[in-house]
Amino acid sequence: MKADPSAQVRLLDLQDLDSRADQLRHQRRSLPEHARIVELTETRRRIDGQTHDARIAVDDLTAEQAKVDADVEQVKARRGRDQQRIDQGVVNNPKDIQRMQQEMVSLERRISSLEDDEIEVMERLEQAQVTLEKLTGELADTDARIAEVTAARDASVAEIDRSLGEIEGRRGPVAAELPADLVALYERLRESKGGVGAALLRARSCGGCMLDLDNAELATIRAAADDDVIRCDECSRILVRTSESGL
């Protein structure tokens, strides 16, 4: 393949733009905010699960407390009715009065036991509510942190995309002024050679693979016409000759 020497040198400008674009794309993929968002999202998932469990615990204990409260009120109401019957003299039979008095003692014990249960459930409910409030706060804090890191990431991505847009805007005219077959070869090499399709031959060294050229290869290059497109024997990249090549 042949190409004007100036076009070959201009190819290095295209390579420089492409390399800078690749660096920006790598930077965009590697933003630390990406990993931080994943970490925070996992933290949020964990806290959200704990919050869900804590809310169920509060609901269950609230229902349990309501049941114990109702049981206490029910037994107290029964005690009140029996006491009222005794006070009003509705029951006159001494045996019936003795039986009711014994039942009143049982009711008092039952009320005492239920009130103990009521206090125990209330304490558990208060602790469950504290846990729920703590987790709810942590969830809100995590959401705020996710929003903050996401905004920072989006700002960085936007800045990188702006720089990429500028490079792509400059790349089009550079590629358009080069021979189509030279650009096609360069693109194929770039795809297979880690993004570098053309490199400067500097001080008898390939700027692509960074290896020194042997004397036989240098002799071949010296003998080549100025418009010959030279390829590195080691890495196959296009070698661009300039005054820095050391030939």
C-alpha cells in the first residue's frame, strides 16, 4: 500500500484523537462513583429488608398489644359487673356470694397477669419502634447518599461526554482527508491491536510494541519509497516515518 508521507504523518493525529477518546471512554467506565453506587445500592437493599422485617414486627406487636388491652378490659368489665351485683345485693345466697368472691380473687389474679403481659408487650413494641425509626433513618440517609453520588457520577459522565464530543467532532475532518484504504487498514489494526493501529517510528523503535527494530528491518525501511506504508514486523502496526525515526 502507498500513501503520501504527509497523509501518513496525519494518520498519527487520527491515532492521537482515537487514543484520547479511548482513554475518556475508559475513564467513564471506571468512574469510582459506579462502584460506590453498586455498594450503596446493596446497602440499601439490606437496610430495606431489615426495615420491612422491623415494620412487620411493629405491626405484629401493635396487634398483640391491642389484644392484650382488650383482654384486660374484658376481665375488668366482668369484675366490675360482679362487684356491682354484690354491692347492689342482687346475690343474697351466702354460698353464691362466697363463690363470686372467690371468682373476684381469680379475676384479680387474671388482671394482674394480663397487665404484666401488657407491660411486657408495650416494652417490646417500644423497642421495635425504636429499631424501625433507626432503620428508616438509615434508609433515608442511604437514599440521599445514592442521589448525591449519582449526581456526581452524572456530572462526570456529562463532562467526559462533552470532551468526547469535541474529539469526535475533530476526528471526522481528519479521517476525511486521509486515503480511504489507509484509514480502513488503520481501523482493522486498531480493532485487533488494543486501540493502536499506527505508531511513530522513533529512534529505531516501534511506538506501538515498543520494541527496537533489527538491522535487517531497518535496512528494508530505508530502502522503501517515501510513500510506502511500512508495517512493524513484530506487531504489524503501521509505522510512520519522520525525522525522529533515526534512519
